[in-house]
Amino acid sequence: MSRAAPASYDQLVFEVSSPGRVGYSLPECDVPEADPQTLLPARYLRSVAPALPEVSEFDVVRHYSRLSRLNYGLDTHFYPLGSCTMKYNPRLNEDMARLPGFARLHPLTPEGAAQGALALMHALAAALAEIAGMDAVSLQPAAGAQGELAGILMIRAYHRSRGERRTKVLVPNSAHGTNPASTAIAGYEVVEVKSTGTGEVDVDDLARHLGPDVAAFMITVPNTLGMFEPRVTEITEMCHASGVQVYMDGANLNAILGITRPGDLGFDVCHFNLHKTFTTPHGGGGPGAGPVGVKAHLEPFLPLPVVAKRGAHYTLDWRRPMSIGKLQAFWGNFGMMVRAYTYIRTMGADGLRLVSDNAVLNANYIMKRLESHYDPAAPGPCMHECVLSARRQKRQGVSAMDVGKRLLDLGFYAPSTYFPLIVDEALMIEPTETESKQTLDAFCDAMIQIAREAGETPGVIQEAPLTTPVRRLDQTRAAREPVLRWSP
Amino acid sequence: MRYIANTRDEQRAMLDVIGAHSIEDLLMGIPAKARLGQPLPLAPALAETDLVRHLRDLAAHNADADAYTCFLGGGSYDHYVPSPISHLISRGEFFTAYTPYQPEASQGTLRTIFEYQTMIAELSGMDVANASIYDGASSLAEAALMAHAVTSRSEIVLASGVHPLARRVVATYCAGPGLRLRDAAAPEGTMDLGGARALVGPKTAALVIQSPNFYGCLEDVAAAAEIAHGAGTLLVVAADPVNLGVLEAPGRLGADIYVGEGQGLGVPMSFGGPNLGVFAAKGELVRRMPGRLVGATVDVDGRRGFVLTLQTREQHIRRAKATSNICTNVALCALMATIYLALLGKQGLAKVGELSTAKAHYAAERLTDIPGVALRFPAPFFKEFVLTLPKSPARVVRRLAKDRILAGVPLGSFEKRLRDSLLVAVTEKRTREEIDRFATALAKAVGS
Amino acid sequence: MANVPSDLKYTKEHEWAQIEGDRARVGITAYAQEQLGDVVFVELPTVGATVTQHRGFGVVESVKAVSDLFAPLSGKVVEINGELVNAPELVNQDPYGRGWMMVIALANAAEVAELLSPERYEALVAQAGH
């Protein structure tokens, strides 16, 4: 089946380059000695000029504008990606992050001259602590995975401070990949705990694993099937009885804002994904921000420096002898903190509650409309996301991946596929609260159409996508003969 | 609430389809004793106009580089940011897109990352660059872990001139695997080669050197390469990519892994984040590299296309045995750098470096003319240098702030022996007039 | 019908071993390569390296997964298949022939008795496939 769309823009910037073109404007040198060959010994100087492009400013603007149109962005397409919380990125956040007083502020500005920035950080940390029921928050981790690493390192430091050497961390087999990866970097052995048929933690299996050699249990609440762990307080109590710390992966926080809090459920530490729950943009893959919240007993171990308030003055507190150290050179992704703070002040407590109420409502609506066409992974109601299985469609020759590709033709981004690992042909759908009923209905109509096509004309799904700028790509070739840079 | 579409009627209609009375019914899975009894005690929501006023007020309490003349460096720099960058990255197709896991719908992002990888490889003289790590410091930490995995050795020797805050990040990452960090001293501002040679041996996974280093001094990277390779150790070179239009590429000096802080490539300083962790390596190490990689391939019609590749090493597949735990990169900052390098190009980046070093040398001359003010280290420098002052650097900095000058970074909190010293950075944006004004103000402040 | 040659021995990690006197040639089974998908890279030990029964000796990488390779027997690596560097797809195309991975000089011939017979391996694969 040949493609239905006309050829799209296919140039790289090196291919529109022409020697001698310039796209910049720099002044002439206004100091006497301008030649680096006079100022510096020759052995430090570049021997061969880098082959960077030579393009005019307009070339650049047109080129990247045309490239942008090859993307499906959230602004233009519904993104039902489970566990990613693809919600609207408010433009006010962008304006505020660009205020010169924030964007043009150097990190090593003397504290007394950065009081506005420090005040914002302090207020954001306090708000996040309140939202999660934690006693203290560090804003330093640059992403969720760094937040997890910070959390696990703090737990490690805590056990050591009590003279205990525990060597294992428990993780459910439904966990996101960063959980075991972060744990391994922290030097722990990762042990998987089974899930039940409906994706909940198998509490008996957990009980078998708990012991004096276990440092922590890391879980996501709601879990990766979009369900609230019904026995969560029992789980945290069991862990504490064995001296095990409990970590909550905050990726799914969008489901429980103003409803319940990790701290109240017994968690010792949790992280936040500002690029999920708190609307900072995904940017095509980052930057994000992954602050981490802790109960008081873990506070001494927070990454340093900590933003502290002394009277009316804000300061960076470096006197933290038990800190796990640093994860970033400076203080964290301040630009994302401005955005998240702006969002939280926009919403207030009532607004955040509305977020979770509508996130849960929207996900359940989709689940109800689709449950007779795709097998739900667990009986409902779900929370902010639902997991369906395309196993019925697989028997007709259409996989979850194929369903995702067909959705691209129908004007939607695909849901998450093949995660969690414990559901076969998994389709994980998280609409978020910022989508309207019209959009949800259009998406459900498309999914139902695909289910029908799977029975009647599976070819059109197996060949999808047909209308995107490129069609299915040869991943094997990309991995066997890696071409990772352009060459003339 | 303007970000939420559902009206009461629409909510009602959806609940009817679901077969629930109210949204509360959908929350019944949450144990009652875990439910919050009242709304979160947060500050009340602000309407847009009030919120803008509040944030502008916070912003006004910061001495930013538009209102003040900035001579601060130490890993973040006030470099020229060409105007098209913020317009292009604000296109919704770029900044609201997700990680390019569905390549057919993400060719824009994938192509810009491929361009970025190419440009960084060119600049650094390395074979392959990844799609970015969080910042220069975590990039360096990942390099240390990678060297350990490749060599199976457990010591990392770092030159003292490596940025002290980056060294702290390396220490945090190396704690889990239990790697031992050792310090190669720099008594005269650059790594003492004899001392380094004594430290690097069969247990050393990597020798790490930064050039220009934290003091602004240029290091002998080729000599470091010889020391490292002689012991079967990997050489990790940390270098600011903005300088590489003028300074020699680390790949040509023997680097096995190159890392850097790319903030100067068009990324706002933004009080220290987000930044841009640059990471590149020799070709034979590609499968051990952390982070995302974009590769070229073809689609079923034979059209050129780009995909994330070698993903099986990453956390979402390999899990506990992944090369790293990294999930996001800093795609939007890498895009800023790509557009920056496209606009500056072959000629422009060299010009940025030439102007920076010319002005830095002029500034050093003017400032050291002041009695009592001297260059702390004899080694050649590029765009930063350390001055000893006859008065407390912190007091001098406060005094010059009154003249709206951000004079430099006092180094006492980093190293005791430098408590009389100030780190001064000069980029292409500093005019002769600004530098002269700085010199006049400094002369007054140190009492001449 | 599973492709399980009758003249080989097997492990439950889906490696095969062909005993050649005091040496053994090692690779992965047809079932394994099918599960992995297109093989893109094989990481093998160097000649002279020691391998231990049931412990990892290398890695096989496909587009969708990376799997550890476990040594069926202990010994010293005397040969590795250099063809796999440029043609990893041989593992998919001919897993028992040109897709061989290494030859080891056996350290302990008694270990051979612990390996699975073709019948037992075939039963294992039949159970695994659903």
C-alpha cells in the first residue's frame, strides 16, 4: 500500500548550507589585541575548523519551522500517553519563566541579590511538601529518574546512619524501568515482587521478601495499571515493621491531588515530576524536573544546598554534613520551578482538586466507552489512566503497536504501548483533565473504528501509518549499522 | 477554571455513561482514613493579572544580567543568544511534543537531535555524541560510571581544576558503586603532571581533566592523555563547547570521553537550570554510552527517516542492567544549542571565542594595573581568570553591586587557599566601556 | 515443530553446546533468536578468557531486548566467531551453524551430564510457548 501523503520536507541544516553565509551578528573587537594567535600559545588553538553549517538567519528560521511541522505536538494533537500526564502547557508559565529577573539571573549571583529567586524556590518547596504530606522537599533533581536516585541514596544514608547495611530494594514487576535502574546505580540489588492478576502488589509475596536485608520498597500510587493500591496503608505498615523504608514514585500524582497524600499513606519519600503533574512542557524529551519530598527522619540527608529562610532572608544552606551530596552542579532546574510555581498559584487548592477529579472522570469515561472493544487489564473503576489489552485484536493479526500506528493516521498520538510489562499487548491511556469531552469522544470513536477494522480490513492497520511524513522505519538497520551523525 | 474544559453538564453526561452517581463514586477505592478531610492549605489561587504582578515583584528582587553588568562565570556564562532561538523553540510542535518514541510522528525532534549530535561530534572531535544529559556535572558523573563499566576498575582520578560542584556530583553518583575518587593537585592552577602520574595506575578507570579549568587556566590535555593511556586508563575531558570554535578539539588531544556544560550555546542562565549536559565518546564505546541516541535509517518506502536507536541499553528496556537510569534528556535545550550553532556557524562560533578571549585579556591587563590586584596563577587563560585582591572579595563584590556590576565569584567558599581571590569571566558581550568602568570601580573599592 | 537438533545439548537459558572431544562449541537456540527478534549486536569474551558454568559470558542485543548469555559449561575460550561482528544476523539465520558464538576448552567434563537432552529442551520450549 503506497503512502497517501505528499513528500514532506527532508533536509538537514548541513544540506542547506552554503559557504560564506552568516546567520549571526557580533560587533567588531573594541579592545587592542584581538588575535588569539598572539594571546595564546599555539598548542591550545584549534587545528581544524569544525564543519558547522553556514546559513542565513532566514534559512535557519525556515528550516526549523519546517522541521517543527513534522512533529505531532500536544498543542495540535491529543496525546493519550499513559503515565506521562500530557496536559496543556499554560502559556503564562512560559511568559513568567522568560522574565529577565529569572531567565537572565546567574546561579552564582550573591544570595542577597537573588532573594526573589530563592523566595520562589522556598515557596514552591513548601507547596509541594503540603501537596504530598511530606516534611521537606529538595528541588534539585533534574528529572524523575534523578529524584528516584536521590530518594534511594537518602534511604541508604539513613540506614547507614543507624549502623545497618541493607543490600536489597524491592520493586514490583509492574514498575517503570527507571525504578530498577536508579536502584542499581545506588548500589542495591533489585528484587522483583509479584503483582496479582489485576496488577496490585501481591502482599503475600511482599511479606515473603521483607527482612533485615531489605532497604526499601518502591511503588507507584496509583499503580501502573491506573488502580489505587487498595492495601497501601497495610503495605507501608508491613514495611515499617521490618525497618524497610517506603518510596512512592510520584509519576501518577495527577490522580490524587487534594484527595490523598503519599505522606498520609505512610510513605517516607516520594518524588514529583514537574513535567507531568505540574505542566512544565515535555520539550520533545526534556528538560523536566524531579523534586523529592521526605519525612522528617530523612531531612538531614537531602541534597545540598537546601533553600532556607532565616527571618525575612532566604539563603542557600550548605552546612549539611549528612547530605547525600549533589545531583546537579547548581540548584536544580529553576526555569521549570518558575513554571510549576506559576501553575500552582494559578490553581490553588480548589483548582488542584478539580484537576484530579476531572482526570479520573475522563479516564473512566474512556474506559467505559472502550471496554467492550478492548479487554480492560483490570476491572474498573480506574483512576487517572486505564490499561487495556489488544489481545483480541492480536488474534486478528493486529498488535498494540499496530493500533498505535493507525491512530497516527487518524490524527492522534498513540497511547503508551507494552507497558506495564505484566499486561500483554498493553495500551495505557491517560487523557488528563485538560481534554474536553469532544476530544475524548473523537478518540474513542477512532479506537472503536480500529477495533472494527481489525476484524474487517486489518491490512489498513498493519500498513499504518500512511499519512505521516515517514512511514514505519527500519529499526533493525538503525541498530545494526548505527549512523549517528551526518557526513558530507 | 480555564485549563479544565468539563462543564457540569458534560460531567453529568459522562457519569451517566460510566454509570456512576458522582465523581466520588469513582474514588471509592481509596481507603476512607487516607482521604483528606479538607482542601490543601495552599495559598489561594491568583487571577492572571494578580499572579503576573506577584511574579514580576519576585523577579525584580534579583540582580539579573540585563540590569547589571555580568562578570560571573564558574560554569554559567552571559553569552550572546541570537534572537531567533526563543521564537523557534516556542513553536508548540517543538516544545509541547513528547519524547520521540513514535518516530513517524516525531521526525522534527529526531532530525534536530541528529543535527545536534553531528555538531557536537564536529566541535569536540569525537566520533559520536548523545542527545544530551541533564547538565555538565551529571554528564561528567555518567562518564565516570561508564569508565568504570568499560574498564572494570574502581578509581577515578580528577584534576583539582575540575569544577568543584561537578566533582561533588561525581562523588554522589560514585557512592553507590563504591568508586574511589582521588584528587590530582593543581598548585599553580594547572594539574601537576608528576603528581597525576603517581596517582594513575592499574586501578584507575578514568583520569578527568577540565580545560579551561575552574580557575580559567588552560590545561595540557595531551600530556594528561599520555599519562592516562600509558596506564590503560580512559581520559575524560570536560570542556565548555562554546570555546571550541577557537580551542583545540578534545578528540584531537586524546579524549576517550568528552563532556561539557553547554549552557553557553544559547541556553538562558536561569539561575542555574535547566542546563545542557554534552556527552560524546570514541566510536568503539558507543554501546556503553548512557542516554539517548538518534540514528538514521529508511522507512518502508525507502525514504530517509530517523529513530531512537540502541535503546535496548536504556532503562525502559534493560531496567536494572541499563547503562544509566536516565529517562528524559534536555531535548529543548539541545534544540536551542542546535539552532545557536546553525546561526553562529563555522565563522561565528570562532568569532565568539576570539572576542571573549580578547576582552578577557584586556580586562586582566586593566584590572592588574590596580595596585594590589594580581593574577593568581601564571598559566595561560581563555575567558576567565583568578585575581588576588587586597581586600575581602565578598566585600568588594557587595561594593561593586551598588554600581550595578556583578564583579565575579569569591573563591573562599570553594578553597581556603583562595579566600583572597575572585574568579572573573569576560564574554564577547562585555564592551570595552563596561570593562573600563569595572576597572575604575574596582580601583575605588580596593582603596586606590 | 521446534527446531531442536538431536546431536546437541541444551540449557534452560536457551544456549546449545556441541561437544567435540574436550571442547564445546556454544550458541543460542532457534527459539531464543525467535524470541529476541532481529539480532543487532553480539558481545563475546576475548580468546583466553575463562567462563564459568551458568555465569554470564556475553550479551546478545536485538532491537527490542538485550539478553545475557550464560555459559553452559566451564572452561577457557579458545575461539570466538569473528563473523558475528559484521553479520550479527547470522544468529537469526543459522543459529546452530554459522551463528555459533564460541568454542571452549572444557575444564570439567562432568558438567556435560547436567545439560538438557534435546527431548527435555523441546519440552521446556513447548511449555514456554503459549
